[in-house]
Amino acid sequence: MKISVIFTTYNSPEWLQKVLWGFENQDDDNYEIVIADDGSKAETREIIDTFRAESGLEVKHIWHPDEGFQKCLILNKAIVASEGDYIVMTDGDCIPRRDFLSTHRRNAEPDHFLSGGYFKLPMSTSKAITREDIRAGRCFDKKWLIANGVKPSLKFMKLTAGPIRASLYNALTTTNRTWNGHNASCFKRDAIKVNGFDQRMKYGGLDAEFGWRLKHAGIKAKQIRYSAICVHLDHSRGYVNDEDWKRNREIRHTTVNEKRVRTPAGIEQLPVD
């Protein structure tokens, strides 16, 4: 089964580079990378082209002009362009641990989607991570992270749990099994079934809304919060505004209350290029 890794990026070449290094070191080799680029400048394309040439990995760069926050639109274009039977979604600011894709593959199950989490890093630690730190796995090591600015906390359980404890924690956690855009996966046919992401939505709950429609379509959620590991690089969120949040809440409420399966503004409504 071929996996399509899909993640978005927007004018964050330094973080994108580190994420690509993470996928360069996966212990799974049957996958493609599909980068959903929401209008980045030329530097992003240069990094992708160089990485593709040096790594030998299959990398698709799906781009459209910058016309504001259009994450859902570019994600739908990436889904259409993907060639894998199974889609793993993450973000352009999340570095995957070596076993990230193999964990999603191992847990994939028909009529289910997988719900993962992340371990958030401060800016100083995010900046400190090098290609060698990623290759050697140091940026997922508790001692290294503490030595490089991360404060000790119970959240380290995500990084230190072995397979047995991770399975136990996944079963016991009270965290909702939602579709989390930084770490989630499903069969491509199921993403198509619900017509992809709602292109009316801006930042704020767009991933959860997609997950609700999967559930309404009979796709059950499965927790892998402590098994599929990625670290989240720090960044600002200048695209957040109250008007978008209000619109998104209204769409989410309609989806939940009416148990909608398909969005009226999704893949089938993509503009013709």
C-alpha cells in the first residue's frame, strides 16, 4: 500500500527544510510526499527542488498564487494529485520521528481514521535542531530537548512511551479522537467520499470539521496519540481573526447538527485550472 504524505506550507522555508529532513529518514520506503503550498515565494520552490534532487524521493509540489489563507483549497488540490491509496496528513512545521509513517501504516484499518498528536517546542529549541539532530533522533530525546530549552513536564510521556505503554496510553487518554491536521490519516477513498475539506473555511477548526464528516460517513476514529510521534516547531499565527472564527464555527455547527457527510464546497467544486 502506497502512502501519500500531505502537508501544507506557506513562506516558512527554514521549517519546511527540517520537516523534509524528517521524511528523508523514515523507516518506511513506500510513500510519496505531496506539498500543498498556499502561495509561497520562490525560496520554497528552490528548497523543494533541491531536496527532491538530493534525496531521490518522490516529491510533488502543488502550488497556487497567494490570495490569502486558502489551506482547504490547496489541501483538496493535493488530495486530487496524490497517488497513494492511503493519506497521512501533517503540517509543514512538524518534524516526524523515524517511525512516523510505519506507525500510521501499521495502524491503518478499513473504515477508520487515525488521530495523532504532537510535542510542541519553544522557538529556541526549534531553531537549534539540525539535520544531524533529526537523522540521529536527538530532537525526540528527552535529555537533549531539556538541554536545549524544553521545560520538563508530563507531556514527555508522548516521547518516552515504548510500544506497550503507548498502546495503553492511547486506550486510556481522555483526549478526543479528532482529525488533527498535524498528525492524522485515512484511506484516500474516504477523503473523497466526504468531498475533501470545506473551502469556505479559513483558520480555526477546519480539520475537526473534516473529521466530523468522516465520522458521519461511518469512518471511526482510532487514537495513536502516543505512537505516531512528531515535534511541532514554534511560529506565529498572523492569519487568525475573529470573523473567520465566527464563520468556521457556524459551518462546524451545521456539520455536526445536520450530520453532514459531504461539504458543498470541496473537491468536486475545485476551480478548473
